[in-house]
Amino acid sequence: MMLSMMGLVGGLVLLIVLTIRGMNLFIAAPLCALVVALTNGMSVFIGDINFVETYMGGFSGFIAAWFFMFLLGALFGKFMEDSGAADSVSRWIIQRIGYKQAVLAVVLACAILTYGGVSVFVVAFSVYPMAVSLFKDANLPRRFIPAAMAFGSVTFTMTSAGSPEIQNWIPIKYLGTSPFAAWEVSLVVAIFMAVLGYWWLAKMIRKAIANGEEFEARITDPEIRERDYPHPLTGIIPLLVVLCISFFLHEALAQLALIVALGGGVLTLLIINRAHFHNLQAAINTGTTGALVAIGNTAAVVGFGAIAKNTEAFQQTVTLMTQIPGNELIGAAIAISVIAGLTGSASGGQAIALPLLAPHYLDQGVQPEQLHRIVSISSGALDSLPHNGYVVTTIRAICHETHKAAYGAVAALTVVVPVIGLALAIGLFSVF
């Protein structure tokens, strides 16, 4: 048991370290999974439970379940970007708020695009050039750009009721709920996290400015190319189409409604923004490639989780969590948080945890709607540890920052704030 636990923890720590150092997840995840497998006496090639089949079972299972959602989500986001619709929405927000409210403008732009169904990765790529411009004009330290974007994307929008992001849809399959499960509590928690997070972000930036920090321009800074932008409504309408279709079809189609909703959004963009596409073929190719990379990175970590799930240490840990005395929702929240942290993925953590945990808690009489919301919110907390794919991509690949400079603020807003929001949700469910 001791060796099993050491292998599990060691494999996770190694995964975090390798990811921070920039190693590709397609290599890092199976390598660390192999460490976990060997320290747990799992055969590499033969036997009922072996490394290759178990890892690839987790990897391929996730892709089989969520490929079309990722593909259509990536195409939707890329079409929003290439047609200028995403930029148009963002610019409209900025014009209404004013350049002096640079941080708020970045947060709102990310929040609206995320809640409209655009993949958080695409949102980050889309908003970053304007974020740099805004922070430059306001002379704000650029190391807070990843935190502002992450806060708007993954803190109070991604896991909220009604969100078309898959982190709010995966529980439907296991709990028989809807994407609007426990919307009353979700709304209160989302508002709370938005207010707390924004206050904290503003406070961190003010402190940095007081210490003499200011914006530092770089040669690599993106230039916002001048183009004929479409009307902001051509960006808003596709977002509304996604939200409306998911709302009207979720009862009939459950999670499959997301495919129809995102497909409807893609078609709407093609119809109303046809004249504004910069390079449609390139957008299709880039969007498809982006979808494969995004789902592949997540699936690679889910494969790691599939190996971890078959270890004695993991089974013991889950058993302990499900036996936590008192409110069952607390046990569920801790279990989901730990597994999402282990895998570095909210969606991956849910996919691994729910088949194990959903039947257990439903049998104990936990209301499915409450469990859905707790699962969704808790998956979006510890998943944002340094090895999370979105965190790595946003900090390093998009914003060209280091974890040392940027991750502290990101962690405050995407780990600490959701944990506090999660505690509030459990409290509200306990009272009401």
C-alpha cells in the first residue's frame, strides 16, 4: 500500500514538474502513468489489467464520448475569431466600458464568449491581443493578463448553470439532470465568485503598481490588424443560438443537445458572417487541428487517470472520501476536487470520477441536481494546478509569461476563489 501511494503521488508530482518545464502532454502523461503502473505491480503488456490497454482505454474512451463536442466547439470558436465576430464583440464591450476599465473589459469579454459556448482555449487566443493593448494603454503589469483571462473564462462561467462548456454537461450522462441543474444556487455562487475574484484581482494589480510595476512592451506583442469588422450582433446572435438550442433540447437529447447547439452556432456564423471570413479554409483546418490537440491533451491526462484509478492507493483514497462523515456533498466535493487535481483537468476528472461516485451518492439519497452543481463547481477548482492544459497554454504559449511571474494570481482566482464558491454552494444546499 505504501509503495502504491508513493507511486501515485510521485507520478502526479512528476507530471506537474514535466508540464511546468514544457514537456508535451502526449509524452509526459503516458510516461508518468507508466511510473504509477510499475510501482503498483501492473504489467506493461499482458494480463487482465495491463498498462497499454488500461491507458489507451481511458484515452480512447474520452475521445469517443466527447470528440464531436470538441470539434464543433473548436470550429465555432475559430469561426468567431476568423470572421472578426469575437473581436467585434470584445471591441463593443471595451467601447461601452472604456479603456480605463481595462481589467473589467478583459474579464467581461472572456466571460461572455465562454458562456456563449466558445472553447476557453479559443477565448484566450481571441482576447489576448486586445488584452495586451488595453493593459498597455492603462500601463498595468502584463503578468496579470493570464489571471484576468482565466478569471473570466474558468471561474464563474465555465461551471455555472446553463453554460454550454462540457464541464457543465458531463454530469448529465451520469445523473440524468440538465445543464440548468440547481440554477438558483449556481447563480448566487457565480455572482459571489465574480465579485470576490474581481475585487481580489484589482487589489493584486494595485499592490503591484504601488511596488513600481508597470507595463513592459515586447517585440513579440501582437499587432491588432485593421480590418472591416462585422457588426457586434453578428457575434452575439451565434452565441444566443448556442444557448437557446441547448436550452430547448437538453431534456430531449441530454448531452447530445450540445452537439446540435454548437452545430447550430457554426451554421449561423457561416450564414450571417460569410462575407467577413478572412480565410475560411484555413479557419476550418486550424479549428480541426486545435480540436484534436485540445481533446488529445485532455485524453492523455484521462489516460493517466485511468491508470491511477486502477491502483490500490486510489481505490483506498476514494473509499475514505466517500466515508467522510456528515454532509454527503462535502465528500463528493472533496473527491471530485482531488481527482480533477490529480488529472489536471476538470472534464477529465469528471469523466474518471463520476462512474465511481455518482451511483454511490445517488444511492445515499443525494439529490441529482445538487450533486450535478457540486460536481461541476468542484471540478473547476483544483484542476487549475500548474499542470492543467489551459493554464500551461494560456501562461506560456499565448501570453509568453512564466509560471513564476503569472501563476500566483491565476491560482488565487481559479483555485482559491472556486474553493470558496464551492463551500458557499454546499452551505446553501444544506440550508435550503
